[in-house]
Amino acid sequence: MAEITLLDAVNMALHYEMAHDDRVVVLGEDVGDNGGVFRATVGLKEKYGCKRVIDSPLAEALIGGVTVGMATQGLRPVAEFQFQGFVFPAMEHLVCHAARIRNRTRGRLTCPAVFRAPFGGGIHAPEHHSESVEALFAHVPGLTVVIPSSPQRAYGLLLAAIRSNDPIMFFEPKRIYRTVKSNVVDNGEALPLNTCFTLRKGRDLTLVTWGASVVESLQAAQTLSDMGIEAEVIDLATIKPIDMATIIKSLEKTGRLLVVHEACKTCGVGAEIITRVSEQAMCLLKAPPKRVTGTDTIMPYYRNEDYFMIQEDDIVDAAKSLVEGWK
């Protein structure tokens, strides 16, 4: 079995679900003839035709509105926004309609739609192409927010998202689109939503992260292990709702919490996790929880991008201070 990239896994999941469910349609800017800006939808139009793979105008508000309409009338649309920073023109449809339609109609209508978007920095692109604003969408009742961090999770979680009966924001960390590879079986098996994935066992520290930051977190965990500190690494995967049960179970063993995310610090998802731990499991903690995050600034242009992006050393230093400073 050949290793594939996270981008390949997204494409594989789309091919599988379109082949097995005629209700699935894909739409967005350049998703047909060009296969999308990152080639995530390559080959779909040739195989399933222009009625199921629709090249939209350069109009994100239109994409959002049409997707909601399709979903409420029996289709299962997968809409692509070229970058997360381009979603904002569609917020009216996402927040006021997609997220609320089930409640507004008392269950008569649902919105089984997936809104895909690449996100995050690290590719030397301008700010609208590099944002990490998952917390904005996590704050909206009615939206589920999912971020894969590996080809296996991209494949399984995207299948689950398409099969869900409610709207899902599916954000793909483009920094690792082509750099993270692994074996994926194209068997149509979905992974569970609303569940964390424990990637590495540890006894000294619980490290919660998601998206591209999983790469540096696993590297940091190995460096810490060489120092005698064993970090348990948890991939949050579903940003909202948060699987607190898995996190608290880990804290019962480690007693220390470190949250790592690329997004800005203030009002980030890390703050929500730490607050819930404080409410539900304060007695388990041996040290105050810590965050390693992006800064509260606009994503800089590429020459200064590394100052914003989290490095392995940042995670190692924070973990060491939690363990060694609070023995």
C-alpha cells in the first residue's frame, strides 16, 4: 500500500462518497476543471459530471447560500472555500441559516452540508490565506468544527462529516497538505466525530493540540522523552464539541495540561479547554495549565512568519516548566 498525503486523502474520501451516494455534490471556485486551488477535487468532474461538480463564480456568499439551499432540499453538498480567510462573505448563510435551520423549523429541515477550507500559516502567503480562526466558528451554536491532522483522519473524518445530518466546518491544515504521509485504506470507514485521538501515551504531561501543530507537538514529545519527560499527546480533531472525557482521563494520569494551537491566544479554543478543566477537574492538576499559541497579531508577511509560527522549542520549554517547575 502506497503512502498518500493529507491532500490525497481528502480527494480519496470525496471520490468514495460521490461514488456511493448520488446525493453528494461538490461546489466551489475552480473545483471542476482545475481541481481546486490545491487540487483537492481533481478528477471529480471527469468522473461525476458537471451536474455534481459545480464550478461557482468567485462569490463566497453565493457558495454559502446555494449550499444551504441544496442541503435543505435533500442533497449533501460539499462546498469548498479556497482559504479560511475567504469564508467571511458567507457568514450570513453559515451563522443565520445553516447553523439554525434545524432549530428554526423544529426538525422539519436539516442542513447536511460540509464547508471545506484550507487554513493556517507556514506557506509564505498573505494574511487572508494564512488565518487560523477556528474559534470563531466554534462559538456558533449549531456548527460542528473538525480539523484533521493526518491522512487517516482526513479520510475518515471527511467521510463522517459528509454523512452527518448537520452542518460541519471542515478545516484542512494546508501547511501539512503534502508533507505528512501515511497509509490509508480506501474502505469507506468513517472515524467518529466529537472524539479526541490519543497519538502518544505519557505519564508526566497531557499535551492537547490539533491541525498542523500536531507535527511539532509530536516532535517535542520525542525530545521531551529523551529528557525523561513523557508527554501524552492528544489530537483534539473535533474542535467543537470538545471531547472533555478523553482529556480528563489523561489528566487523571498526568496531572499537567499544555494546550498548543497556532491560532491567536485571546479567546482561542485553548482557553476554553483550560476553563473546562478548571471547572471539571481542578483537583487533578499538579500545576497551573499552560498554553503555547500564536500571537494576538495579524499573520505577518513571510519574512516574519516564523516569529508567529510555533516552533518545537516553544513547546519543549513550556512542557519543561510545567513538569520541572511544579514537582
